[in-house]
Amino acid sequence: MEVRTMAVPVLSSTLLFFGIVTTANGQTLNVGSGTLTVTAPASLTSTMCDAQVPITFNLKLCELGGTAGTVSGIKVYYANNANYEDANLKSPGVDATVAGGSVAVPAGGGATITGATATLAEDTTNCGSYTHICVVLTVTGDSTTTNHDSCILKDGGTTKTANCPDVKAGTFTITDPSTPSSISYVAGTATTFTFSLVVTETAGVVDGSLTDINLYFVNNAEYKDATVISSATRASKPVAGTPTSIPAGSSNAVTVSGAVVSLTVDDANCTVYSHVCTVITVVGDEGGTDDDYTCKILDATNAGVVICPDVSAGALVVTNPSKIKYKTDVATAIAFSLAVTASEADGSVTGVKMAFANNAQYEQATAKSTEVDAGNVAKTTVPKGTTPVTISNATASLQLDTAKCANYTHLCAIIQVEGPNVNTANDDTCIALGTGDGQAGEKECTGSKSSAKSLGDFYVNFFVMMVPMVFTFSTIWSAMV
């Protein structure tokens, strides 16, 4: 047996006044019994009360007064009316078994009881007069008791809706701009449009109370099946604190028109979103998310297109000096140029960092030096298109670190992008270390050559000085002998 809840936030304090739960702002506890579905036995018959019969059922609950409540018990009866309180013939009630013994119903929300059980007693005397099976709630402090029952036909019935609204979101139409092709959602930038939404209460018993319409970007045509969902953005209607009444019955649809919303696509999921969805919030709605949404595909003929800017680094050229040797004990100053491009929308580069790496793909490198900010790089606007913009005369002062020097094979430039940039994997570019055309210069991992040369010269000069001395000493010794 499973119990599921859905909540509508309500902020209040609660008092118990003459046995009725009442909030400080005048709201009262009002729990209703909604759709009743008998899952076993598979079929109900008019003669089932001639014997003892175990049943299993599911029941939806709602709270309509704005105060959280608890269903402390459920009894099951035979009755001769579709409304338990109007029946003049009722069987003795039997207690249903519900996991946990009680069910919490959140304020303005709902709950679903799954797999409750009860064993209906034999009543051969009145069996022919009974027309329905009814479940009746026990709710302490409830302001209304006439909506605590849900009844189902004893002969062939399986589902009955009662006492809880079931409001569905219908047609979602963008009214301004009038042509979806003129709507573009550029990542990181708010896009505003006006829309209408048809909303219908389908159970036909209780009016619905629509409190919110929120919009989301998602990656599925069905909101309930989406695995990537943006943060909620509330539309301007219904006005906060002023719910819109949705009259009971499918023929009483309400169109919420002139609702305005400003949506912003986030960079991280820009390329993932496929639809924009309206999701309604209704007090005590028993339908839940299965029917509380309507989605439109993101394209030029439906809800507009998503634009995901992508700024990428291109050709890196070391321009000065002509011969470069990077060392571990002293920094080497270089000048370079870097080409950048932007696709889908204009972009902006605010800086460049330089680093040594052991891979031509910087993000895949396992050995990287500390990134160094390049100098002489002004904020650069990169227009959308295939023609690159070149950052020229940039400078950097680079020094190899001894520990990883032997691993380094490339010099890399990493661009710093302002604003939306959906693909950071192409924000870097690398060129090989070496002295060939288009290469970045050579590395020297043993320290400054001047130090090594001085030491070498010492040994050479020492040897040169010693040779004549040895020769002279040998000549004198021979003469003496």
C-alpha cells in the first residue's frame, strides 16, 4: 500500500476552534474524498454482498480549505445511494487497512492511497437493495463532512470521481509576438512573450481554484517524463494571491489570456531543451502532474527557437621573438596572436590565459602548468559568423616548472568568455613546442644554458691550462735525469 502526496505551499498558523481546524487568516481544514478505484476483485456484481468479499482499492484525497489535515481512518459500506450521506439504507461499516494507519494531506494539495484493503460483510437480507460501495473518511477538525465519501456502483463499477477537482491544462497559445519565428531564446538573455491557456475542470463536481501558471524549458514533449527541467518562471496571471475560479464540468473551460512571462535559457542545458511547458497549480487538484501541463515544441513554427552562443578559440601564433627557448629558472617573454569565432550569436572575449600542457587537447591534458593571464588583451566583441576576429599583440611571460617540464609538449591559449557560451570544450587551442614552422619554441628543462656553459668552460679552461704544465714538468724531469 502506497501513499503519495502533492502540496501547494500555504503559510499560516493553525487553531482548533470548536473542533474545527482554522488558520489565523481564516482558512479552514477541508479534506475531500476523490476518485475511488476498486482494483480487486476484477469485477463487481449485484450479488457480491451475498457473501463476505475482500476488496482492494485506491483513493485520491484533496485539501480545499488551505490547512493541512490528517485522514485518521476509512470505513467501507454498502449503500443505496451514490452519495453516502443521502442513503437511507447502509450496511455496518468495516475498517479499511491503510499503511501507517493515517494519511497526511498537505494544505491545498492532495494525496493518493494505493492498495488499501477491507473485507465487506455478508448481508443477504439487504443485498438486493444496495446499489453502491462507499468509502467514508474520518478527519479530525474538518470544517466540512459532506465531502468525505466516494461511492462506486456495486454492479460493474470500477471508478467513481467525487468531491475533488480535477483541473487540466489545455491549449497553450503564444499571442504576442504573433509569429513564433520572431521569438528567439538566446542563452543567458531574457525573452518575453504573452500567451493564453485554456483550463478545464473535468470531474464535474467541485470548482477548481487556479493559483499559478509556471513555465519551464524541458527535454521532452511530456513534462512528467522530462529528465532535464529548468527552474520555474511564474507568469503574470493569475495575479498572485487572487486565484482564478475554474467552474466544475468539461463544458465550462476558462481561457486565461494576456499572461506575460520572461524566460531565460540557462547555458548549461541550452542545447538540450526541446519544449517549453506551462504547468498549472490548482488547490486540491487530484489530477496531479499527469494532466496539469501543456507543452509546445521549440521551433520556428511553434514556440520559437533556442539560440546557444558558442565562442571558440582558433589559430594561435607566437609572433615574437623569432627564436624562443622556455626555461625553468627564468621567465621568457613572448608576443602572440589568437583567432576567435562565434557561432549562433555574438560573443565576447574578456581575456586569455596561457599554459603548458602534455596534450594538443588542453582539456584532455594530464600535465598542465599554472595558467598565466596574458597581457594587452582588451575586451573583444566576436560577431556571429565564420570570419575570425584576431586578438593581436597579446603578451605573456612564461616559465617552465621543473617537476613537469619533461612532460610538456604544447603551449596552449584558453579564452575567457563573458556571457553565454554553451560549449567550453573549444575554448582552448594548442600548438606544439619546437622550432619548426608554426611551433611555439623549444623548452630547456635543465636550467639556463648560461650556467651550464660557464661550468663547462671552467672544465675546458682547466684542462687547457694543465696540459702545458704537465708537458713542461715532464721536460724538466727528463733533463734532470
